[in-house]
Amino acid sequence: MRTDVLVIGSGIAGLSFAIKIAQARPESSVTVLTKSSNDTCNTAQAQGGIAVVLDRVRDSFEQHVQDTLKAGRGLNDRKVVEMVVSQAPERLSELISWGTSFDADKEGGLALGLEGGHSQRRIVHHKDLTGLELERKLLKKAASLANIIFTDKYFVIDLLLEENCNKTCTGVKVLDKTSRQQINISSRVTFLATGGSGMIFQNTTNPSVATADGVAMAVRAGARVSNMNFIQFHPTALFEEGKHPLFLLSEAVRGFGAYIVNHNGNRFLFKTDTRGELATRDIVSEAIVRELKTSGESHAFLDCRHLNFEAFQNEFPTIVAYCQRIGLNLKTDLIPIVPAAHYQCGGIDVDQNARTSISNLFASGECANTGLHGANRLASNSLLEALVYSHQAFESVVQELDEIKEPKNEIQPEILTWEHEADDEIIESLRQRLNEVMTYDLVHASGKRDKKEALEQLEELKDIIDHYPPFNTGTTAFYELRNMVCTAIIILDQAIDHHSKMRKNLPDPVM
């Protein structure tokens, strides 16, 4: 299999890039690979919206920049923040031109929501299913372009590198989940839009496909990766015993006026930050975890009982429907909540054109470390980041594509045979061990000694995966587990290094 441009992932980062390349270069082939179906991704789960400065009277680009820097604890790249924020109106206009619908206010303009960490209303949204609306319209637009080919159920195992040169990507090795063959796919340009790593953690809001595949394959290929210890936990995941992943309760619910309370019904966030429920996610999550340690309880609550139910239901129909389905009446009941891993702020290092440290390999979206977020992502900046960096990559690739020679990878398929059948139960038990290790406390609250002890446990898991033959089954479950353990080790390695650098007041390392 050969293609001019290979896109791995079908969320907003991958689809917006594919659409632009396909439109600008109709003679070029664009292949989009997904390991599940093309509508299964983090984008489709996004409830909040896109942060865009539209009200130039009350708001400004500089205010959005400052809010982003403050949320990221000043560890952002200011030039990147300014680039992303200033492009937002133009990227939004493109989405609208592709058919995306956003909620309107009473005057007929775009309704602007408020979320934690934002000093002004600037969140453009489609009720509480903005991501689903985006995904549907982007898929529809992509389907209208004849030179975009979707290939589902193809799991990317590793990147292919040019012989005798470890710095040029020439395609990927994939597992065809239907035929159980391993196949090489050659490409002039490879674009990683593989999403995040939430399934590594004990609690997460990410979909089951978020298994850190892009970061892990990039590391194995020798790409630079950094800031992986900056994992953002969302403070309001709906707590359900034994459920993985957890259902997300949008940041916008607190912007609408919901309270966070403890088991005594008391609001406690103002003891930590004067913004209360509208503080940034890291601050709210930390306050909830501290409250739970003090009380010994397993969860806190989101209180919506004082809100106008009809207005709330109109704004958040998905959330109301889910709560009703599990037996919660928001007029009378509190919603149990717990912080959950939500967003990977670090990732594969890219420049302002989304280039990685490997030639012909680009990355955008959650798998990339752009410098926008710093230590903590400002709400609703992620969809915007993906749009901007995919646009930046498009502008570079469309100019350079003709100059990139077609790679000469061998295309012989390999039919897989195994001495041992895949033991799904054992692989699942190893995933559970990984989840038990990777908690909020470990990443954000524990000391260096605890992190090192956890790292030893992860190294033992890696040794089992690498050297115990029955686990090397060649299945998607095996490869996902390998990727998650690899990435978890990187997260802890960089968390330990960050801890040491903070004590010495030195800059963060780059891996």
C-alpha cells in the first residue's frame, strides 16, 4: 500500500488536515487510518467547545493569552499562545463554512459560554456535544473529497524509517485487524493525530482508544518527547464504582452555575481559590482530592439543584439524559464526582509548523507538545490548538509535497501465526495493574521516592511484556498495553526529573 499523505487518527486534528490537503492537492492521495471506526476518537467526546475571542469590546486576544499563560503556570511558550489565539476567528470561520453548527444567542450571534480559568465569555459551543457536531460535519466534508480514503480497523504498530537513516519517516507498519496481517504502508508525509493517553490511568474520561499509541511509536522511532508529566485531571467526572472510563461532566456546567460540595453539602473550593468553581482544572482537582483525603470519602458532589432545570436541560441535554439513565434526578439529587485523567498537555515535540524531530513526520492535537498549554490546559483550548497546528502543517506540506521522494519500503504482507493464543484475561489483568499504579496522587502529589517505587513496578510490567512469550500475541490488546506501559514509564521519568529540576530551579528536561 502506498499513499502520498498518511493521516493516523480521525479526530479534529487529523480530519481538518486531511480536508485541507485533499482540497489543495486533488491529484494527491490522502489516506486516513483508524484503529477502530472513523468516528471513535476524543473529539467526538468533547462537550465544552472552542475558545475564540469574538467580543472585542469586553474581550481581547491579550486577555485570552493571559488566561492561557496563567492556567499553564507560566510554562507555556508565549509566541505559540499568541499564534493560536490570534488564528481562532479564522479557524472558526472555516468550520462554519464546512457546515458546523454552533449555538446562537438571542440576537442571532454566536452564543458565548464561560468556563473555568477564562476571564470572559468566549466558548463557542453546540449545546454539550460540540465535539460530536464537529466530528460529524468533518467526516461529511472529508467523505465529499474523492482523494481521501478511510481505512478502518488498522492498528499502527510502528513508524517506518528510511534505511541507514533514523531521522526520516517513510510510512508505518500496521496490523490489519480483519485479515490478521501485518502490512507496511509507504507515504511521503506521515501525520500523527493519535490523541491522548487517558486509559493509562485509574480514572479517566477518555474513550477506550486513548492508549498513547502516537507517543509510544514516536519514542521508539527516536522522536523527542517532553512535558509528559503534565497530565491534566478534569475535576468533574461522574463517579461510578467499577466504571472505566468515566462519564465527563463538562466544565461549562460550573460556568452555568453548578456548585461543588462535600458530603455535608458544603462548598469548599473558596478555601483554595477566590474563583471557587471557576478556578482552573488543576486547582479544582487538587482541592477535591485534598477534601477527599481529609474526609475519607471516595467522591465529592456536583450540585445543580438550585439551577433552572429547563434551561439546564436545554443547554446540557446529553448530561441530563445520562444522569437520568443511571437513576439521578438533577432536580433533587447530587451528582457524585471525582477528578479523572482528561488531557495530555505534553507529547511529541513539534515546532510551529507541527514538525517533529523526524523528517516527514508531523503531529497535531493531543499527541503533540506544542508549547500552548504549559503545565495545565485552559478549558476549550484543545480543539482550537488542533485546528491551528493542523493548518500550520497543511501550509508546510502542501508546498513541499512534490519535493519529497516516494519511499521504497518493502510491501510484502506478513500473515501472523502464534504458538500461543492471545490470553485476553491475562492482558486485562496487566492493564488493571497499570491502572492501579497510575493515579492522581502518584503523578501530582507523591514525592520522588513514591514515584521511583512505582517506576520499578512499571519496569517489571515492561519486562513481562517484552520477554514473556505468551504475552507477545500480536493482537491490538497486546500492542495497546505495550504502548501504555511505555508511555507511563515516560510520564514518571519526566515527573521525577521535573521534581528534581523544580527543587534546583532549573528548566525542564526534554526526552
